[in-house]
Amino acid sequence: MDLVLAAIALSVLLLAVLVLRRRYLARRLGAFDLSINKRDAASAQGWTLGLAVYRGSTLEWYRTFSLRMRPAYRFTRDAMLVDGRREPVGGEVHAIHDGHVVVATDNGTAVRQLALTPAALTGLLAWLEASPPGRSVSTVV
């Protein structure tokens, strides 16, 4: 009986820590939902839900279901290319957040696709094109 209560208490504590971490990250200025996929193909496989935060010339990505406070990926503005936009197809509809669109990316990491809202995509494209004077502007196709 004590073991069952301890397991339940640990589960509740873990869930509370996940919720508090998400709220802490989401309260930062420039935070938005962003799912990533390391595969090129349109498939439900490989999608990972997450949250992205703009930090100067980098975009930091945090996995949704993780206790880690450091970003899993950092995308730099001058090394990121966004190409095309499409609606999710097949099982992708259930693998990513509702209302998100999918874009292909080349960014110096293993990530090949991003899924985000159309408004967040507009913000991402504006961020990519808004390099400070004297810096190269990433290609946005």
C-alpha cells in the first residue's frame, strides 16, 4: 500500500514539475509552440512537440515532455533556411498541434521540418529577415 501511494505521489510531483517548467518557458517573451522532425518525408513518424523561444540571434527549442531546462536545439539566424509551406497530411494531422503548418528547413542541425502556426511562421520569417546591419540575411524561400 505504501509503495502504491509513493508511486502516485511521485507521478503527481513529476506532472507538476512538467507543468511548471512549461509555464516558466512559455512566459518568456517570444515563446511559441514549435514541433520538429528530423525526417524529410511527410509522415507521422519522427515529430516531437516542443516550445521555441527567441534569444537574440538564436532560436532555442525545448522538448515539451522533458525536465531539462536547457534547450535541446539552438537554431542560429544566419545558418537557417526555411523552404516552402504545406498543410500536414495523413497521420501528421494527429502528430502535431492542431492548426499548424509544416515547413522544410536547413539549419545546421539534424532537424529537417518544423510545424508551427501560420502566425508563428510569419514571425519566424520576419526574424530571419531582420538581421542586424552588417550581418548576412538568411535565405527565405
